[in-house]
Amino acid sequence: MGTTLDQAMAAWIFQANPKAYDIDAALAELTEVWWRAPQYTAELRPGAPVAIWRSGKEAAVVAVGRLVSEPQLVGMSPRERRFVRAESE
């Protein structure tokens, strides 16, 4: 029996704006990156595949991984905050 669309796990692409966040440096130092996900939170599931796409002149997929938890409100750690270049709108 095949997998139906309802049973399939969605894959996600999270965009990193290099003007707002130094994703390259963050990925070089951190083992986990918490991501703001204001949409589709009811559909995000632990284990789902994720790609992080860096936008801009050097656009590329810069990381792949898996979601490690259900969506939750988490403050940004000081360790991660230092990669912020500009606060989001």
C-alpha cells in the first residue's frame, strides 16, 4: 500500500536573510538553531526534513536537518543572539 498525501511528512524550507542574521557563522558554531515559524505551526512535526536557504546575492541551501520539537515559544539565547545583524520587522 502506498503513502497518501495526508500520511506523508512535509519538508520545510526556512529562509535566512544574511542582512538580518549571519547564518553561515551560526551554522559553523551551533549544533541547533531555533527558527521563527509564524505560519503552518500546526503542520510542523518533529522529524520533518528541513532545509535552510540563505537568500541574497549568494543564495543557496546552506544546511539540511530535521525538526527536533513541536513549535514552541523560546527566547533567543545570548549564544545565538550574537549572530543577529538586524532585528526583524
